[in-house]
Amino acid sequence: MIRLTKLCLLALAASVLAATAATDTARLSAAQLKKAVRSDSISIPTPGELFAALEKPGKTNWSAQYREPIPMTYRNRAQIALNLGGLVADGFIAVEAKDSQQVKNIGSDIIKLAKALGVSEKLLSRSSSINEFAENNEWDTLQEELEATQNEVKSSMQSHADQDLVILVTLGGWIRGTQVVTGAIMQDYDERSAKVLRQPALVRFMQSKINEISPELRGEPLVKDVSEQLGEIQKLVSFPPGKAPTVDEVRKVNEAVDKVMTEIESKELPK
């Protein structure tokens, strides 16, 4: 399993871009993910944390969660940021699957979208490291190096006053990560794994973060649409404490996040 780090997902953009010295990490258990969180200290789980929290018996077929390549020609910055977050989740899937070619493919796509958002060349120039680790199947080292770049990417975007984009990348990663987790649970249902989907406080928190971004960006059709659909997703993940969602309830969550991801990926933005 991927070693875990608590912090903003945006930083994971570097996940598939670079390598730096290792940083301290902390594992997040399924129990921790399911707890109600404080509004001032909530930590949005990264795709890697979501995947690790599955605690599924047996081996998860990660490659079954791959998707078709997405367009690399988006012009809308909000849409680029949301898709960048989704690609970061794809990078974690490839690492879990120990698929070196897929890691390199996703890394290349992340670089393209990151450049469109103006992520610093300092980070982009490190991309060869990911290829080297993948080529040599150094998965433990790769996982550590992916995590070690998180704060640097976050810092890079925040220094350019792009906190709004940090929020959207984080959101895009969570949506794609939840799509993958629900897909994996449906593939081989397990009650213990399904309980990780109870995240109503987390979804409310993400909605509150969307409300903090600039009025101009918040008013964009895609951002408005994603925000509205989060409200529906919140209802679907509000299972009673201690109760595992049924297969049908998991399917409904999967369908809801599928719908959001389809709109995020689409070249035709909502009107």
C-alpha cells in the first residue's frame, strides 16, 4: 500500500512529476477517515489514503480501474485544475498496480496540464525521476518520493496566488479517488471496505471550500455544477454510523461520482 501523508491533495500533482528528499509521513486508517472532523483541521484524504483505507481482503485489481486518456487541450483553468486532480489519482492507481508504463503515461499527461496552470519549471524539470523509478520497479522508493514533493507543489501554486486552483485540484482528486474506490468495492463487495464511504462531514467541508474561492471562478458553470452535485453526493454518503452501505448504495455513490467525472472530463462545458 502507498505510504500516506496528511495534507492537501493538490500537492500530489508533483506525485507523478518529481522526486525530492523524503518527508515525515503519517498513516491514516479507515477508522480515522470515517470519524467526524473538525472544521478548522479537517484533512481531505488523498487518493492514496482512500485506496489504503479500503482494507480489502485479497488483492485489489487496480488496473481494472484505469480509464481512457482524457483530452489535453482544455482551455478553462477551472476545468484544467479539476482534471489535474483526477490525473493525480490515476497516478496513484498506476503505482498501486505497479504498472511502470502507465505511471509514465500519466506522468506525461500531468506535466501537460500542470504547465497549462503555470506550475514552476523547477518542479516540471524533475519529471525524469519518476521514469527512472518506474523503469527500475523501485516502487517503495517511488512512493516515498511521490509523497515528498507534496508541500513543494502546494507552495508553488500558493506563491502564485492560486489557492483557488489548489482547492479545485484537491476536489478533482477526491472525486476521481472516490470513483475508483466505489468501483473497487462493487467489484468485490466487503462490508468493512464499504464503510470508508461514509464521509458526509468531508463533503460538506469541500463545499465550504468551494464557497471560499473567488466569485468569478465560483460562478463558472462547471464549478457551479460540481458544487451542486456535491450536495447530492453528501446525501448518498450519509450512512448511519457503524452501518456498512449495501452494494446498491455503493453503486449509487459510484453513479453519482461517475456523472461528475464525465462532466469534468467533457470538452463541452455546462451552460
